Amino acid sequence: MKRKVTLKQIAKELDVSISTVSKSLRNSLEIGEDTRLKVQAFAKFYNYKPNNIALSLKNRKTKTIGIIIPEIVHHFFSTVINGIEQVANENGYSVLICLSDDSFDKEVLNMEMLANGSIDGFIMSLSKETQFKGDFHHITEVIDQGMPVVMFDRVTNEILCDKVIIDDKLSAYEAVQSLIDKGRKKIALVTTVDYVSVGKLRTDGYIKALLDNDIPFDENLIIKIENVDNCEITIGKLLEDKAIDAVFAVNELFAVTCIKTANKIGLNVPKDLAVIAFTDGIISKYSTPTITTVSQSGIKMGNKAARMLIDRLESEHGEDEEEENYKTEVIETHLIERESTS
Amino acid sequence: MKRKVTLKQIAKELDVSISTVSKSLRNSLEIGEDTRLKVQAFAKFYNYKPNNIALSLKNRKTKTIGIIIPEIVHHFFSTVINGIEQVANENGYSVLICLSDDSFDKEVLNMEMLANGSIDGFIMSLSKETQFKGDFHHITEVIDQGMPVVMFDRVTNEILCDKVIIDDKLSAYEAVQSLIDKGRKKIALVTTVDYVSVGKLRTDGYIKALLDNDIPFDENLIIKIENVDNCEITIGKLLEDKAIDAVFAVNELFAVTCIKTANKIGLNVPKDLAVIAFTDGIISKYSTPTITTVSQSGIKMGNKAARMLIDRLESEHGEDEEEENYKTEVIETHLIERESTS
């Protein structure tokens, strides 16, 4: 028996990227003619069968939703999945989950695998690498072939589809405003060094809140953490050298590390230092002191994404319809006040 | 187009359980003849197609592994998945994940869906409800049709297959022994009220460690928590009325709640109360004080489970082989000493 050759095997054999193989097989002009013809010849020789989504869509409904998320050891994504499962199960759909591991190649391979007849539509959050590369051809292709995609949280303007987001800028703005309302004057931002859209938006909200309150913006008060496991020194310097009185952290691991570091150098939280984190996580609920958070509403986000996908799957509109009416739903966040700011 | 009818739809239509439909379609004598014939007639009328795993196995390899886990908002299962992904990806396999949500019906439906040509083999941990019911026919069927299954953590002796476990009894024994070695004399066990095999084994290890050290076993020192969100009163009573000097908790949420409750009533951890938790979670690392844990080695467990499944998928043995040589691998745990016991 000749096994079916995969995109990955073709890429390895010809020493090109998976993206190049994928684009060459669709005859994309982005790829030079030599490479394109070589890939096509190789694929033909090995009897490579690209997805035929349209065919599988016509023949059957799987009543299954595919989810692609960047990582699983992250409470936010777990709560979104639970939210999707709730609405999916209520409506008779099963759910299949794949991890991209924040890798572009894994995202492409997983979409290829799932689109191949296993599911009716996708709910996905982009991998960091995909956002960095700005290469979304694998998603466009799936949509072009008639399979609906709903994006959540890490989305892109370059793809037309249904989306569910929170207003990261406004949420950050409100969190920082709440610190200012409590009399805090020197507020630091502890964030990540990645290319994820949400990080930029939260920084924008932080800066806007400061400026709207006539607090000068000092870029030395923004700390970008690469690895949470060795960020104590960086945070210690921030706390000792800058005499700040509040921290807005983009996740709860940064927030809890700020609290532990503050304790070590004799600062009291919340008296000397107020702390707010962006998160749906459980560390905030169980840390000492408990941490005030901006709830990301993962469950609501998952509920909404599933609702949008199922509505689109079950709508009566034919394929010919010109106007797609894609929507972007904004889920409200809210501040959960706990001991770290009171 | 007549949509494919599912097990679930048949069950709903005839007002019987999914298990009954599944068993009736396999003509199991466990089901009364009336019901069996009714289900079979209904399925035939609606052109229900059961899995034909054997056929799909002969025709193609999907190079995909299916995982079924009870829940996702649980750090242990997330780390096992990461461990499976590592070995799977190194060997060119993709991974599909389904949640049973600790429901027997969802476990059956998800196995049915995945076995239907999407994957080459399963790695799974049983749902609580499946363990309680003791109904494993869905797993037996898959194995009988030639699709390998590897079970981890929540396993059963009633199924012959490869398994990966930790020695829950020994691990609990060693944790309790370490408390005794530190001079603790009145040690409580904070555990769950479920039917999961591991809970029983950990209790056995706790009792054995006490008896081996000539400490009388007092069943009033075993607290069974139903819901972690309102267990503070139960734990408060234990701490105030029983004058205990150590707690062995079966998960980190129970442990951190013990610490918070102890603090509230003026007990110092670790001076007045030492705490150890079973977990791979991150709360223990970030709580104040940090919590000593028995590491469940989720990554290693996932690595090993994937290795065992891939070895079986790629072995040269034919289907006729009589002797299956199923193995149960025991992953070593180790104690991570932190502030809560020092």
C-alpha cells in the first residue's frame, strides 16, 4: 500500500517550507515558477490529494466543530473551550481541539488535517508566529472553499470572517483609570515581548488613561518580560529604582511575581503597591493577597464564538450570496476587585 | 440530502441511553430483545452506518493520535497533553483532543466520532462517570476492531491494553512519611468524594504510612470535599476542632484553601501546620507560602503514553498474534520541597 503523502513530507523532501508547498499546490504567484513546478510535479508523482472541502461539505455534515488554539496550559484558552463546548453540545455538535503550539507550521498542518472532512467549521485563535509572519493563506483557502471560520481573541484584520474579541484597549484603560481613581500616581505596565495584537492594544489603553489624567507617560515604566521564570530581577529593579505605587500586569503570573518580589523587598501590597492583572486564571483567586483582575470572559467568548459558527453553519443562505455580513462581536470585560488594590 | 443519523439521535428518538443504542447495534445480549430489535430496525431505516474501523485501518494511516480526557481546566491533563504532543510531533504524528467532561455519554460519542477514520489510535483517561458505571464496552469494541488504546492515570483493570500510571499508593505513602519524618503526629487527609480509582489508592497510602509508624488511624481526620468553592467551613472545623499539625491534600486547590483558612484562624504555615499537595499545578509555585508537592509528572506520563501508542502502531506484528504483551508503565513521582513544610 502506498501511503498518502502529506504536505509535511513534501516540504521535507524538497527542503522548502510547508507554506511554500501549500502555496505552490494552489499555484500561487507568490512562489517562483521553478519551485512551484517542482512541488506540483512531486505532489503528482506521489499522488498527493489536496483537501476537497467543497465535496465533503456537499456530501455530509459532520456536526463537529474544530478548534485551533495556541496553547493549552493557559487558563484563558481552557475557559474559552469550555464556553464553546457548552453551546456546541446544547446544539448537538461535537468538538475537536488541536494545538498550534504558537507555531505557524503546526497551525497550517492542523487546519489541513481537520478541514479534510472531519469538521464543518473552525473556531480559532492565531498562533504568535502566524501573527508575526502575517501569512494567513491557509485560513483564506478554507474560507474560499466554503468552510466558515470564527476567530477569537488573537484575530487579524486581513481576514474577512466572524470574530469575537474583547476591547483590549478600553479594558486596559479602565483598569488603569481605576488605579488612578484610588490615588495611584506612578503606575507601571508589566507586559510581554511578543507580536500578539492584544499586547499592543493593552499598551495603548494604558498610555491613554495616563494622558487623559494628565499623568506624564514614562516609557521606563513599561517592562517587557521575555520569560516569566527569570523575571524577578527585572521586576525587583522596577520596584526598587522607580518608586512606583501601582502595577498593571497583562497576565496573572506577572502580577503574582510582582507581589512576591514586593514582599521580599519589604513593600506591602496593596498599601505601598496596588496590583491589577488581566486574566481569567485561578492564581489570582488563591494568591495572598488575592489579586484584582480584568476578567477576560473566556466562557462568554467561547459561547459567542460557537453561537456565531453554528448560526452560519445552519443559515439558509446559499453559497452564491454576495454579501457575507461578517460580524465582530465585542465581549465586555469587568473588573473583579480583590485584596491587591483595596 | 438525508443526513447521517447519529447514535445520539437514535437514543433521543427512542428514549433510551446512548449505551443501550451502542450495545443493541452490536447485538449485545445485555440488552433485552425488544429494545435491541427496535434499535436495529430504527438504525436500518435511517441508514445508520456504524464505524468500520478495520476497513479504514487497512486503507490508510492517518498519522493522527486521538486523546480523550475528562477536563481541560486542570493543569495535570494539560501537561500530559503537552507530553503527548512532544513525542507525537517528533514522530510525525498530529494530535486531536476531545473532552469527555467527565460524562460517560460524551466519552462514548467522542470515541465513536474519532474512531470513524480520523485517527490511528487512542490515548485516554477515563471519565468519572465511566469509572462509576464500570461500563467500558465502547473501549473494548475499539480494541477488538484492531485500534490500539493506551490509558493513563484513570485506568481500569477490566480493559486489557497498555497503561501509564503513577503509583498513587506509594506516592501518598512517601508524602505522609515525609511529614512524619519532620515530627508531625496528627496528619489529616483532604480528599474528594468521587469514584475515581486514584482517590482510593491515595487514601490507602495515607493509612499505611500512619500504621507503619504506629500512629493510630482516625477516620475523623479524613475530610471529603464535594465542591472546592465552599469547603472553607469544613476545613476550618478540621483545623480548629482536631488540633492537627499537618495536611496531606489530594490537589493544590484543597492545599491552598487549607493555608488560607489556617492563616485566618491565626495558624502559621509551616510552623503550626505543614501542608503537602498532590499536583503538577502552578498555584503551588506561586502561593504564599509556596506549597510542597508530590509531582504527578504529567509531561513524562504523556511522553510515555505517546511512545507506547506509536510503538504499537508501528510494530511489525500482524493482527493474528495471540499474545498481546500489554504493559503497564509506572512513572516515578517525586517530592518537590517548598515553604509549606520546611
